[in-house]
Amino acid sequence: MPSFSSLTIPALYVQTSRQFAPRSMAAIRQAQFSSRASNPKSEIVTFEEIDTLVRNKDKNVVLIDVREAGEVAQGVIPTSHHIPLANIQEALSLPDKEFEDRFGFHKPAKNDEIVLYCRSGRRSGMAFELAKSLGYNGVRNYSGSWLDYESKTKGK
């Protein structure tokens, strides 16, 4: 006859995982729904939004490229400004006048819409987290970044 633990433990484990998994997924969905309801704009920006921003030259959105200078020299999304990831935390902490003198554009306010991008979305994700930690509530991340933009606009 099999031991007590070989029969009972797996049965409890299976029952427990079935029992709690749906509740966990429901909680996750509820949290996602609540997050969307309180923040109507997603923190992730799509190519379509970037394309509209560029075509309309929307001055209400600050587009920031966080790549290194050598990468920026290969091409940029029109209307964007450049602040390398290594400088983003310091830049967003500077006084307004010093920021403008150093980077050549007005420092965004904490509630302004800011869209960050890099080459593939990894560094802009890091910059997004840094900006959020500094209190920038309107910050968003173009997760497709330069590679997505370039592939969708080639030949246009």
C-alpha cells in the first residue's frame, strides 16, 4: 500500500492550485481594470500614437529619446529631444533654468505628458521607472521604441 504522503500531498497540492488560481486571476483582472479606470491613458504608447504625435507636431507631449549620442546620430523620431539614460535622473532633478540651458528645451512639469523611447524599449522602461520615482505622473513608455518606429516608417 502507498504511503500516506504520496497520496495525500499531491492531491492537496492539485486541489489547492485549482482552488486558488481562478481567484488569483480574478484579482489580477480587477486590479488591471481599476488601474485603467483611474488612468485613462495606458503607460505604454503605441506606434499609432507616436505617428499621430509626429504628424500633428503635438506640443503638449514631450518626446524624449534616451539612447546614446552615437545611436541618435543614426536617426530619431521627429519632434523628439535627447537625454541619455545615464543622465535622465539628474536631468529631471535639475532646476528649470539649468535644465533648459543644458538640454535646449523646457523642462517638463511633473504632470506633463512625457513619452520616452530608446532603441528597443528596455532603456526607456528604465527611464520610465526613474521618472515615476521622481514624481512624474504623466510619463509613458514607447515600448516598441526606435526599432518599431523605423520598421513601420521605412519607405514612407
